Amino acid sequence: MSQMPPSPSGSTTPEIPPFDPGAPHMQRPRLRPVRGFPVQAKTQDGQPITLLGLSDAQQVSRKQIGLPPAFQHVMPLLDGSRTVEEVVAQVGQGLQVPMLQTVVSQLDAAGLLEGPTFDALLADMRQQFDEVEDLPPGSTADFADMLVQQHMVQEAQAKGEEPRRATDEEKEAQGATRFGEILDSWMDQAADAFGKQGQEVTLSELPRAIVAPHIDYGRGWSNYAAIWSKLRGAERPDRVLVLGTNHFGRGTGVTACEKGFRTPLGTCKADREAVEHLKSRLGEPLTTSQYDHENEHSIELQIPWIQRVFGADASGAFVPVVGVLVHDPLVNGGQSYDGAGVGLDEFVEAVRSAIDELGGRTLVVVSADLSHVGPAFGDQQNLAGEDEGAKALREKVLTHDKEMLAIVETGSADDLIGAMSWQQNPTRWCSIGALSACLKALEPERVEPVNYLAAMDQQGMSLVSSAAMLIR
């Protein structure tokens, strides 16, 4: 093993904090959920090296560290049951106590160990969450900033000038305009395609629910536009219930948010009446882990479409929303993972009650991605090219998605859960919970496919699929 982890190329090596042998969380280190990824770096003599990058899988900490790849065999042993000395003795292979102490110090400083450093980060994040009435934009703000920068580059090139970086003031002033323009353009393209195919372009009657992707707009815009363009002529709902996936959070069951959501286009306030109705049926566990919404994109990415399609009312208010993250029903029979959170079936009953008793028009938006395959998700096989392995994996995704979507079209959540359980979710659908909750709650008469998309990166490292669907 290397004596010291080299720093990533181009980065400044931070001062490594000292190891505290008197701190229990460092003497028996317990690694938090982390995400591993390759980091290109250089050794002290300038030679290229690939490090093991680690970041917070729950996105509470924003810090990352890079370690020699050999430490991938050490990380699973940091479970809080062993001292540093015991880990070193078990690993052997040249690992020394000072080396591991240095790594433990790095992990702790980055908030990747259970202990007071992480506890302070978590407390700070929760305090910031509690202090705001509506959640600030994350992914949508980044997207708007990118659009403004692209527009300025195009303008500069048209004038023969050198492009410059957009200022924060320019991003703030132009973000909403550029965002609205691109959404309109995408929906216009979708509507034109439907018209040329002789399909229904827009609906006059609001459907009970829709399925839209939550992949980034760059890869998934055609599916977003396909489904949302259909609603441009529909009645305005009184509320929108957005069902998403808890990608990063600590919640063990269904997790609702009591706050509204801001985007560069404005703010969708929380539907307080709907939230309180759900809480009256399900209790405090429904929102105990609502902090998970702080860094979750599956709800936020639907909000600009709601704002652009339905617009603001006479008072300037957008349609109020309720954001809910639904856990994986393949685990623990649909109950919460630890038995203490809100289970799928009880949530479904509460949604039915809310829709019936609150009255008005409720639109349910299932924010769902489907398959996730490729080396980026743990598969050994690359997806690019025409070799037999790549073609077989791509075909596996398309076949599996087609079979599972056919079940979704029957409206049977139980059949979907049963099929996925039996097959052990082989292509990693990530939104079975949101889809199942919607189908169970609404018991639809018809589920109609609108579009299907499988987006693969050029290197063949990842493929993510999604569907656009109408639920009536």
C-alpha cells in the first residue's frame, strides 16, 4: 500500500487533521454510506494514477477524498466493531497503523465517519432546512445558469467577440427567461411530432396522473416534453402530488415534505391542507425524515414543468404541490425498512382519503426512471460498441423494460411488485415505489404509453431508461 494518498491532479492538498486516539469514533471508525468513483491524479513524481474517490452517498457532506485503490479492501472493515489496530492486523499486506490513522482522519474531516464531525454537518443542514419556508432550487438553478451561459456564448460568437463568464446578476436576471424558452421549445417539438404522427397533441381533460422521468434534462428532455406537452390544454389542477424516489436520504419509509419548492421560474407553495390531511392519517413519521428532500432531485425536476404548463393564477400563485418520496416496496414487503416509518399500503389509503375528502382536481405526477445499467452502476460489461456482450446487455434492458411496462399498463401494482421481486429487479429500476403507490391509490381504468427513452453516455458507462405515460 502507498504510504500517503496522492492528491488529485490540479487540486491543492489540504492539511490532514491529526488522528485523535482518545476519540472513540476514530479509534473504532464506522464508515457512513459512501459512493465510490475513480479519480484521476498524479503521484509526487508526476506519474498518472487512478485513485478511489469517496463521497457522501447521502449528500450531507459535500467533501470528497481520494485514496489508493488498495483501500477498497479496507473500507468494509470500518464498521465500528474493530479498532484501528485490529483492522491493520486483519488486512496485513503492508498496511501500518499510522497509514490507517491518516486515512481515518481524512474520512472524519470529510464527514464520512459516524461521529461528532458528521453530527455537526447534519445539524447544520437541518437548521438551514428548518429556517426556510420553501426549499431553494438545486438542479434547476444549475440548469438555468448553464442556459444563461450558453446564450451569452452564442451572442458573443455571433458578434465575433470573445465569450465571457456570466455574472451572478446576469444569471439571476436571465435565468427564468432562458428556462421558460427551452421548456417551450421542447414541448413545441414534442407537439409537432405528435401532430405529424396523427396522435392527440394536447388533452382537454386533466388525466388523473402522469409518469415523467427524473433523469437530467439534457438526457431526458424528450420524455419530459412528450408527457408535459400533452397537458398544455388541460384543466388546471388544484394541487399536484409529486411521487419521487429517495435516492440519497436516511428515511426508511414514505417521506413527505411540508415545504414548497422554488425554481428559477418561481415558487410552488406546499398544499398545507393536503399535507395536514396526510399527517392526520399517518402521523409524525411521515415527515420525520423530510430533510431528505434537501438534496433530492426527483421532486424538484418536475416543478418547472408544473409552473410552465399550468402557469400562475390571477393572484400570481402557481399550483400548490406536495412532494413525497416513496421507498422500495421490494424490501420488507412494502413496509418501511425498519418498521418505524410509513409503509406503502398505509400511505396509499391516506392518498385515497385525501383525494376524496379534499375535493377539487388532484394531479399525481410519478417522477420515475426505470433501468440503470453499465459500469457506472456496478456492471462489468460496457454498453458501447457492437460486441456480443454490449449488445446483449442493451437488449436485456429493452426486453425487461418492455415486459415490466406492459405490466404497468395493466394498472396492477401487485403484479409489478411480484414480477420485480421474483426477478430481483435485474436492471435496477429505481422508482417501483412511486409507480406502485400511484397505481394502488388510483386503481386506474387505463394506463397509456406516450414515449420510451433509453439514454446512454458516449463511453458506454451508463444507460438510464424512462417512460412517459398517461394514467386515467
